[in-house]
Amino acid sequence: MDVLIVEDDPLHRSYLHEQVKLALPECGTIHEAENGQQGEVLARTHRSAHIVMDLQMNARNGIEAARTIWRERPDTRILFWSNYADEAYVRGVSRIVPNGAAYGYVLKSTSEERLKLALRSIFIENQCVIDNEVRGMQQRSFAQTSGFSDSEYEILMDIALGMTDRAIADRRHLSLRSVQNRLQQIYSKLEVHQTTDHPRNAAAFNLRARAVTVAMLRKLLNYGALEKAETELQQWLRGH
Amino acid sequence: MDVLIVEDDPLHRSYLHEQVKLALPECGTIHEAENGQQGEVLARTHRSAHIVMDLQMNARNGIEAARTIWRERPDTRILFWSNYADEAYVRGVSRIVPNGAAYGYVLKSTSEERLKLALRSIFIENQCVIDNEVRGMQQRSFAQTSGFSDSEYEILMDIALGMTDRAIADRRHLSLRSVQNRLQQIYSKLEVHQTTDHPRNAAAFNLRARAVTVAMLRKLLNYGALEKAETELQQWLRGH
DNA sequence: CATGTTTCTGCGGGTTCCCGCAAGCCTAAT
DNA sequence: ATTAGGCTTGCGGGAACCCGCAGAAACATG
């Protein structure tokens, strides 16, 4: 069994290397890649079926890399190894995992014990392992308490990109009013209101801009998600 | 000479510890803090004058911590040690550094040699050391090519927070029209226009929302800057 | 002082946004 | 079949936005 490590920070990379060797004495060679781009190539050439992947890398996002890898070989086992449990990441990962695939999501701050356990569970036992904190996030995320449906999330991204209602309607094949209704729901779930703190002056907040920041502050959105959405938008614009 | 290390990632922390010992054999004890909060406390109790500080930590931002430390003892020497050279960080640091203080900004990706050199230059020679990439950013930032004046930057933050023109005018003591003029400049510098890609449909972009995303994508804004601006805004709202 | 340059300000209009109201569709349950 | 609750859509109006035009104020320069 070979293992592929995709991680841009050299310190973390060598730490992972060490831990993999300890946790899986039976494993063969350990390949290393320092960004998603390179990770995809190595996964293809070495037919790696066991991958430890960082999210948030310079050249190419971990989620992007995982997606193309899984598209080619859906039975690949991937352990995501991340600094943060942002909802944007969790959502991004759970959106791309193929049916029945074994994967894991552990935080970099977990203990060595847990990391080793996760490595063995996923690579040997073929079981999913999700860190407690991350799972908590998932629960909250997909429940309806302040949780967003996929279509709402889509439109949240659209306004984050700066699209007009009209353009969103075109893109998502909805009427203008429906888009605005969705925005209404988003505003209420995000608890953004036109707080006229002092009655004398009018609204203090532009709701659509405010919603985006609140979403960022709540880690519903982050840079990676934005970047991905932006390239998708550009694609759509080209395709008219 | 004592040194204080403020860094939340244990791997990086121990690496720094090692490098400091190697680069500064003459130094005494090395204290460690794992977030900004703790860093401030340790700096105060140990009267540390030599600090290596990570930006981007959970409990309290490196910039925030540095500001309060410098406010108490402006001659403290701080080496910032960061993953990124985002303009938002560079701007944030250069905004708080006291006159004549020795400081440094090096990326985590630099070689050990350079790190050691930076440590000696700042802590022994009392010289400023700014990484090449960061300096390039500084040049571009404070030149007028797509560079923002401080007042423009202020207002960019305000719309990023979701404030209305009216509210911004109140806050910055400007007329409504002046705020809108500034926005005009911001839009043009960010090159956001109402690209009516296809003549049939109207504007595809809401300029103010679009400007914020473009700024994020260009790393003019980032999560830390947003968070800081948000607390300042809440403060202002309270103070009426 | 006269002059030009830059910034600030008010006015007015066209467009977009925010949202209450109400009428239509669909699914599900009584 | 009827009723109820949920989406979706249209209409309409008030508020906020985007922005051209032009005068007023602030500042520098000769």
C-alpha cells in the first residue's frame, strides 16, 4: 500500500510523513506533493488509492484536487487534514464525496493518537472518520436551524460575487421575484436587518452587502469558496 | 536577551524555538505563547523586548497583539512571521508600527538562512528586515497604480461591512455625494463596471458588492481585516 | 492677488433594491 | 374532493444606489 501526501507546508509535510510511517508500518513508499496540481499528477501516475490532503494550498485547492481525483477513481480514500472547520470547507467537501467512498476530515490540532487512528480507520478499515468539531458543524449546517438549503447557499454565493438580482434570475432560471424571496430568507437566517439604530437616520445597512460579510464572519463563506465560485461565474458568463 | 515566540501551530512553534536557539546562541530563555492574548500577557510579565509573532491566530490576531504591546513599550522589536503577503496584512502592520521601531516581516516559506539573518538583524542590529515579496507588495500598495489612499481604503472597508452611503457619510463626516465620489474612484481602481455583457439584459453586477469581492480576491481585504473592522464598527454604533 | 487643480457639495434622473400584497401552482394530508 | 401549507410569480411603491453636471470651497503656485 502506497500513500500520497499533499500538503504545502514543509513542516506539516514531514510531520505527516512521520505519522504515516508510524501508523501504517505495512505501507510501502510515501509520495509527497506540495500543492493540488502536483497532487493530481502524482495520484494519476502512481495510481494512489490512499491520500492525505491539505485544504487551502496555493497552486490548487485541496477540494478541487480531490474532485478531479475522485472523478477518475471514485474508490480513492482521502483523508482531509485542515486547519479549520469552516462551514465553507465542510460543505465543499461533502458536496464532492462520491457515494460510498471512504474519507475523513480531521483538524491539524488533533492529537497524534487520533490522527493515527483516523489513518488506520480510513486506509485499512475503509471507514469514514470525521472530527468531532467538524461533525458538530455538519449537524448544525444541514439542520434547518440557521442552516441553508443548497439553493439558498447558491444564491448567497451569487450575491457575494456581486451579481444583480436580474443576473441571478437568469443564471438560476428563476423569476426576479423568486430571487428576491430567497434573499429575504437569507437575510432573516443571517439575522441582518436594516437596524435604524437611531430613528433619525435611515437604514444603516445595505442588506445584500451586509449579508455577505456576516456570512464571512460566520465562516459560511471563505476565500477558497469565493475563488471557486468566481471561476464558475466567469465560465457561465462566457457561455452566455 | 530573552525571546518571546507567539505562534499557535505547535509544529511551527517548535521549529521557531529551534531556529532562535541556533541563530541567537547568546539568548537566554525562550518563552512561548500560543495566541495573541497569551502573547500580550507574557510580553508584559517578562518585559519581553524581542518577539517573533505569527499573524492569523485564533484567540487574538497578531496585529492586534502587536499594537497593544507597542503601545506599552514602543521600542519592542517584533518579527512578524506569516504565511501570506496579503496586502491587508502588510497594510495592517505598517499602520501600527511606531516611529523608529525595528521590525521585520518574513514569510514562513523563506529559507532557514534568511530567517536566521532576519532574527539577528532585528534583535541584534536593530534593523528592519522586510521580505522581498512583501516589499514588492508595499511598493505597489503605496504607489498610485491601483493603490488606495487611506481614506479610500477606509470607505472600502465600510462598504465591505455593508454600510449604506448615508451611514458612511455620518461616520466619516462627509456629505452623501462625497462618499459616492469615493465609491466611484474605488470602482474604477478595482476595474469593476456594469458589464452588460449581452446588450439585451441590464447590468450584471451590483457595483458595491462586486467591489468587495474583487478586493477580497486581490487580497486587499481578508478575514482578519474584516473582523477588526467589524468590532470597530460595533463600537462606533454604540457610541452613536 | 490671480490662477489652476483638487476636493467637496447639491441637484436631478434613471436604475436597482427591499418588500408587502395577492393570485396561481403543487404536494400532502384530512 | 376539499383543505391547508408551501413555492413561485406579478405588481407596485418607497428607499437606496449609480452617476453626470456644475457650482463652492480648499489648497498650492507663480
